[in-house]
Amino acid sequence: MIIVLKPEATAENRDFVVDRLKSLGFQTHVSKGEERTIIGAIGDERQLRDRPLSSLPGVEKVVPILKPYKLVSKDFKKTNSEISINGIKIGGKHTTVMAGPCSVENREMLFEIVDKIYDAGARVLRGGAFKPRTSPYSFQGLGEEGLKYLREAADSKGMLVVTELMDPRDIDLICNYADIIQIGARNMQNFRLLKEVGKSGHPVLLKRGMSATIKEFLMAAEYIASEGNLDIILCERGIRTFETETRNTLDLSAIPVIKNATHLPIIVDPSHGTGRRDCILPMAQAAIAAGADGLIIEVHPNPAEAMSDGDQSITPDEFATLMKRIKIISATLERHLEE
């Protein structure tokens, strides 16, 4: 449920309501808007039958949330969330682009890419240090050495780092180096992992599972939010269908559907979404035109020699072309490229 406080409600009124809810076993989340403060509460509403919240000082109304996802729903927060990390904003009227190699292969390659993607307009460096691969014999990443390279390269340009977390035991290690924790498609319903990143308080990039419905996607985000962490960025990265010409089918219709269902920002991954270099530029343009808050793109100086996902990586020059077009589309939609 949502408890909406009156405009003139005091901090004491708010704290009294929160304390009452917690004493009855409810989880609470306070969101302060420009005109109203609202309190999200999750718990057994039968506890309130004889103790109505509407009678408490400062309470304007109590509104039930009927959707199974509560804290991430538009019912909980009508305005779109904007996540700010070290001055870089994701969501709202900002278009934010994350770019970099699928895997961190070596320090020299990473610094070569950073120089070029930053000049083109990317503000978040992506790269895998721990890689979930279909084959156990494929390159699995450099581990902590790769994390160190990511942090060093990003810091040289004032960029953020996003990298994937696969194992809850590695959460402290990842948080030491990364600004955003990525939860990959294969782990979207790894609920223990979701709860741990929720407890961490670290911003999270949550990718849609390859066979997940939008409802399941948002329920996964709710697991993170239920632990008190609402700094969640959703990512559409394609779903598995009968089509074989592309790696996945990029579901661009998910963007407006999700925008109507949740206040969380959503970005698009056309690299994994299509698996084809020739599809990345047109699908990136279409994603921004459909209302996405940003992109995550795989960039490699020599895709033919990439240790992973070379077929779906573009060169730095191709990325620069993409960014020029994205800037034009964003401006048309009265959004601006995050710089």
C-alpha cells in the first residue's frame, strides 16, 4: 500500500507512521516528492483492520497497490526516477550511453577503447571481468585483475564502471571497483543474488532474462527494491524466439510498456539483442526513438580478434557514428545526451 501524507505533514508525523508500520511487521520505504511525501509499505494488511492508518496525524489517504510489483510500480511513484552516480545521471530527460568490450582482455586494449568512446560521448565504461560463458572452455575473464583495469581506465576519464556480478560471494570485491553492478540475463531470477545486491545499496543494472515476461522482469526488480535499494536500471537485451537470423529478438515494444508500468529507467542492449554488428546501429537508433533512457554497446578495436562476442561488437569509429545519430534523435525528443 501507499500512505500519502498531507502537504503540511511534519517529519514527526512521517516518523510516527513509519514506526507504527514497522511495529506491525511492515517493510517501509519513504519517497519525498516536491509536493507530497509518500510511504510505501509491504506486509500483512490484516494487522491494520483495527488500527487504520488514515486516522493518524498527517495522513491524507491510504492507497492499495494491486500490482504484484509494489515499490517499482508507477502506483508507488508517478514520476520517472532519475539515478545520479558521481554527477552522471541515468533516467529523466537524460540519454546515457555505456560502452566497452564484452570482456576485459588486457590493459592496453581497454585504454585504447576508453579514449575513443569517451570522446564520442560515452560516460559509463562496460566490461566483463567475470564472464558467464555457455562453454566452460571459453574465456572466463581476468577476474580482479580485469576489475583493476576497468577502474583505472574509467578514472582516467572520469567515467563510471559497470560490470557483471555472478556470485554473491564476490559482491564486496565488485563493489570495491564498480559504480554499477550488472545482473546478467542468466541471473535475472537468481533471487538470492538479487536480494544481496539489494542489501548492498549499490546501483544495479538488471538485464531481462532471455525467456522472461515483462511481469517477471519487474518482479525481479522488486526483489532488489524490497531490500531498500531503488537505484535500479532495467535493461532490455532481447528475448529468445523461433527466429534464428539474430541471436535474440530485441523487444523494443517493451520500452513503452515498461515506461507505463514502472518509474525505473530502462536502457537497451542492441549488441546482445541482435548478435549482429550490422543491426546494432539501426536498433540503437530505434531504441532511443522508442523512449529508452540509454544504451549499452559492445565496442572493440578489432572485433574479428575479440576473445568474446566479436560478431556483436562495433569498432570505435562505428560507435562515434552511432553517437552522432543518437544525439540528434535525443534532441528531437527533448532529451539530452549525458555529458
